[in-house]
Amino acid sequence: MNNIEQLRNKTLREINAWCYQRASHLSLNGHEKAAQALTEEHMEALQSIRPEKMLWIGL
């Protein structure tokens, strides 16, 4: 795996972690509908993601 692919994967993992943390925060603070909407959007994006098309990362 080259450096650009590694950076893309790292960035996508960070986005993934942020989404789950945000959904958790929303849910814990009584915003279940917002948490559910974020989770659904996130899952939809994960199904169709192509890192090489989604992220432009230059070195």
C-alpha cells in the first residue's frame, strides 16, 4: 500500500470514528432522531465508498 492509500485509509478511519462518536453524543444527550439520521447517512456512505474517488490527498 503506498503513502497516498495509507493516508486515505487513515482519514476515512478518522471520519468513521467521528461519525460514531457524534452519533453516540447525540443519543446520550436526548437527540435520538439526529443520531439515527447520522447513523443511516454514515451507513449509506460506507456501502458506496471508493476512497480513491472520495479523497484527494497530495504529498
